[in-house]
Amino acid sequence: FNSITTFLGLLSAGLAIALKDPLVNFVGWAFILIRKPFEPGDRVQVGDHAGDVIDVGFFQFSIIEIGNWVDADQSTGRILHVPNGKVFNEVQANYHKGFDHIWNEIPVVLTFESNWKKAKDILNELINKHAKNFNKGAEKKLKDASSKYLIFYSKLTPIVYTSVKDHGVCLTIRYLCEPRRRRGSSEKIWEDMLNEFSDHNDIDFAYPTQRFYNNLSEGKKYSEESEKSDPI
């Protein structure tokens, strides 16, 4: 009897080790059903893989991949089968759970000689025109999400931030959009921006360049006077 008990104990331990991954995946399936970190139709990212969930099975869930070699949040056409156990050891990002809008940013770099104030006014006008439809739906969904999650934003209106890069003045457009409309909204904003900037000769896009600066010919008046009084 003792020998049988020992044998059964060793057998169960061996099976537990051999079937560890399927068991973890099955428990992961139960976790997904109960806690609902995501559901079919949600856009998620688990570890390095992102896509739209199309199925949740006993041992794995399936997503239509986005990104990868495609330079945008659009489908590659591949279906990825991810083990359910990944929900226990990988970070999960859900684009739709709770507040189903995301903040998108478009950096626009202009030369230092450009009239960046005029450019900023143009960008503010453009982004407010494009984002007004998003904000109406976003405000209601944010109120619904705040009742369950600690999601609070003081402002949902788009904004243009100003900063300086090493090769120009950077105007960063920040606005809310739906996850699946991110590339389309960026395209429309860029097209309108290119059309508007083409009518202004004092606005030019910047790119990394090499510049030689002569302080005597390009410097300010006080710099020239100081050079003459103190040549060293």
C-alpha cells in the first residue's frame, strides 16, 4: 500500500510538471472570463504583441496583429495565438476598457527663422476643427469610466505645446481620438497642415542640418561692439 501511495504521488507530481503550461493556460482562461481584462473586439497589447481580440479559447486567445512592419496601428493580416498564461506574467494594455479614447501626439518641427507663433495659431485652428467631434463622445465616456476607474482629466480639449529641439522649434499637437482612427486622423491633420503652410513663405519645416555661424556678420550689435573692444 505504501508503495502504491508513493507511486501515485510521484506520478501526480510528474504530471503536474509536464502539464504545467496547459494548466496555467486553463487557469488563465478562467481569469479572463471572470476578471475580463479584455473581451473579443477589444484592441490590446500583451507584451510585444498588439492587435484586436477575435477569440478567447481554453488555452489561448487569438488577435489580429497590428503594427510590427506596418508603420501604424493597422492590421498586418496575421492572426496571433497567445497562450492564456501570458496574462499572469506580461503587461496588458487595453485600448478600449474603461475610457475608450487615446491621446495622440503629432510633433511638427519648424526652422528657428520661421514665424512659429503664426504656425501655432494655424495648428490650433486645425486641431480644434478636427477634434471637436471626438470630444463630444469622449466627455460622456469619461464620466462613465470615472465611476469605475480613477480616470480624471481636467481638460479634454486639444492643445499645441511649444518646445525647442536641436534643429528647430517643435510644436506638438495633442488631441483625443478613437484607437482605430489614429492613423486616419493624423493623415487629415497633416494634409490640412501642408496645404495651410504652403501659403505662408515665413513658415518652413526643419530637419537635421549642419550650420556654420559667423558671429561678426550674423551676431547682434552688442556682440560686434564687444568683439571690437575686447578682441580676445
